[in-house]
Amino acid sequence: MLIRPRRGRGIKNRVVATLVALAAVSLAAGCSSTGVIGQSSSGGEFGKDFVGSVLSPGAPSAAGGAHQGKDGGLTGQQSLPSFDNAPLPAPVAAHELPGPYTSRSGAVTGKLFFYRQGDANSGNYYVCSGTVIKSQNASLVWTAGHCVHDGKGGTWHLGMVFVPAFDNSDGDPNVDPSDLSAYAPLGTFSAVHVWTSPEWVKTGDEHGGDLAHDYAVIEVSRNADGQTLDSAIESAGAKPVPMWFNAPTQQAPQISIRGYPAAEPFNGMSQWGCTADSVQLLNVAELGPDAKEYRAGCDLTGGASGGGWFAHAPGQASGDVSLVTNTSVGSAHNAHGGNWLAGPYLDASAKQLYNIANGSPAP
């Protein structure tokens, strides 16, 4: 089943979600206002296959009323025997990561706030997770495709704001997305350009769609102090995370998964994580002959969508990690049992998408 950010019950209520028992769960968030096919800074035929969108740096302001965070209740079932019939990974319970997150490991993970079409003036908004990745323009965030676009027949999300090291563990879960300064120790960063795969745009829906291509890149503006995203996290002693495309599971036996889960029993106000000692790499034949997904034990829920999976790559310095994938789908303890999350295998197509975003001019 798919897991996305869900609607809250008022400014004093916790952001929670009702999870529907489905075969695979998509965890979501979004971005962008004027999506067009083929808008890429790198040119070439490959760029025409991708979707880009330029955003206004200013997020829309909600018109009165209580702000309500959503972790996205998608409905419907997608048959994925590749997941349902494969041996289940060992369950792993998530643990809360102690704040503040202005640290080497905490600052690279952030929370995404955005509106979907029709929500900009309602007071309702959505949330997701993302990772600061190494780039030439010092301004890129990696997340899930369903965190930036509705998929087939849909459109780009609006007014996305990325908050690295977001921390509100003791506060009201229904924060005002137009004023996040109290929870943003490194500043807030509005999305100015976003890319996702053509497969997600063509097939993504409430049933899941092509989850093997459920990834996206966001370029963000500078914060109020004029810092680029990279400069801001580096001030906390962190470093943007390099990408590890085509990562084999046998070379990355241990995976660290991070995000801001907002569906019950979590509230989306602090970072949580799982450490999985082994990772599966499944052929997902239902999504195409070459489709692959990583899967690992972890019980994070909606709102953690787009969050990073990290592993130590060969040749990296001690303590350094790379981004292997992003959270896309999960069991959410469905009828088939289990306790797992899955993310797309980042192959040559994902690398080309990254190259397009990486070639975009710095903000």
C-alpha cells in the first residue's frame, strides 16, 4: 500500500494517519507549479524524457483557520506478488533520534512542507522527508517522486519548503508552514526547480504506479541569511551526501534509514530511524522486466516518504556514507504481515536524472 502525509484534526491535534491494509504503501509529499516535459538545463534527447518545473520561491499562504498537516491517505490496492511472495526481511523497530539535529548525521535529513492543488488556501498542507545530496550547485535535495507530483493525470505540488534538521519534538504537530523559523535551526529553503522520472508522471497514482522510478530531485533557493543549502548544513559540521547508484546489497550489508514519520504512532515532529543489518534486492516483475526495489525491515510510517537510505560505500572515509535510495513503499503491517520499507534501485536512469539537476545553475 502507499503511505503519504495525512490530514490532521486541528492545530492542537497530533498529525496521525489511518493506514489501510494494502499490498504496498506509498509515503508522500510534493512540489511545483508549472511542470513541463523536457525542461532541463543540460539539453539533449535524454532531457526530453524528464519532467521539470520552475516554482515561485514564495510558498502560498493559507487563508485563516487552523493549519492541518496531512500525511496523505491513499486508497486502493496494487498487486505486487514480488513483495507479497518474497521471504520477509527481519523486522526492525524504529528509534527516535535525539535532537538537536544540527549535527554531522542529523543535518543532512530534513522535512518537506508543501501544498497540493486546491489546498493552498485551505490551511491544509502535506509533509515528507528528503536528503541533502552532493552537487555542483550546492542546493539539491533527493526525495520520492510522489513527493513532487501526483502522477498520472495529476500535476505538480505547490509551495514546497525544505527544512534541514527540522526539530519540534515538544511542540504542536500542526505548525504553520508559512512560519517555520522556530523549528528551522539552519533556515528554510524554498523549492525553485524540481525533476522526477517520466515513469512516475505517466503511471503514478493512488495504487502506486511505477514505484521502481519513484524518485525526484529538488533544487532549493538560499535561506534568509543568503546561505546555500550546502553552506547551511556545513555550518553544523555536516557534509552533503554523495549518491551511490547501482549499489549492490552485498557491498552494503548495513543500511541506516531516516525520516520524519507522521502517521501513527508518530507525529512527524522529530527524526526517527532504523538500522537494518541486511537488505533485499527484489526483481519487481509487475513493474517491468528490469524493475528492482530494495527492501529492508523498518516500521516507519507516512511522512517518512522520500527519506534517505544510507550506507558506507567502498573507498569512503571512515564514518562517511552515501545515499543508496529513498523510502517509497512499505508494509505498514498489512494483511500479508511484515515490517518493511522499500525504495527504488537507483540505476542509470536515476543517475541521468541526477546529472540534469546537477547541471542546473546555482540559485
